[in-house]
Amino acid sequence: MELILIRHPRPLVPAGICYGSSDVAVADEELAAVHAPLQPMLAELPPGTPLFSSPLQRCAALARLLSPCPVFDARLAEMDFGGWELRGWDEIGRDDVDAWAGDLLHYRPGGGETVLEVAQRVAGALAAIRACGAERAVVVCHAGTIRLLQAMADGTPFEHAALAAAATPNRIGYGAVVRLHPGAMPA
């Protein structure tokens, strides 16, 4: 199965703010700026290509523009950073950030989710997407979710994939498209 992963548009959050699972909005102009360039690619997809999306509004708004019937799956949401949510990264204690960096798989940033928990739920979403039986699917989600899906694509053992995704710097731009081709996706 080919997966076409699309990162959501830039949300209405100031730079330097931690906003993982927070349900933040997207400005109309940001939504339009991401939507327009996607049209040629999406027009080439067969009719009925399923579209899955995180239910957070920064993804859901784009998903509704791209498909008349997107499937919303909470397992595709970004990591829950607990008490770090909507705080400036510079307000979060250096000791806390260092503790997370020291145990990427099991530490609960801000008391939220561990990377391993996020990986487990994303793996569940991936299994559901595969179960739809389509040749390809579009997924509108978050940079962290995309990095996890990329790390899982080649069949890397689960914990190794989660660690690889957590250790990979985010270089996925807003509105970016990442294609995972069938050869990279084990059955």
C-alpha cells in the first residue's frame, strides 16, 4: 500500500510554543496556501482513494477540503505533552527537557504520553489504514506522526522505530507531502 502523508498547515500558534495534542486552529490563508498546491497530485489519484486524518482541527480542516468523507482517527494525533502544552519551550525547565532526551521512549514530557505510547497508537492507526484494502491512502497528520510512520515503514522493530522517530529532527514543513511507496511498506 502506498501512503501519501500530508502535514497540516501552520497553526495559529506563536513560534516557540509546544502545541502537540492541543487543538489549535489554522488561519484561512494558511489553509488555502497548503490546499492549492495539493490539487494536481490529488487529481491524479483514483476516485475513492481513502483519506484518513487526525481529528485535531489543524488537520481536519484540510482533510475536509481534500475529501468529501475523510475518516478521522484519534490515533493519528500528535503527541500529548501534558503540562508542557501551549507553553513556550523556553519556559519548560532545562532539567525536564534533558530528562526527556535521556529517555526518549519512556519519559512523559509534562506528564503526557511517552514516545512509545504514541508509537503504539500510530501503529494501530496504520493497521486500520492497511485493513481498508486500498492500493493507496492519503493521511493528513502531524510531523511527529509522519516521522513515526516513516520509521515503521521498512519493518523496523517497534521500539527501534519509535526511538528513531523521536531522535529524528523535524524537517517536515507545513503542508509537506511524504510518499511511502509499497516496496517500503511491509504487509
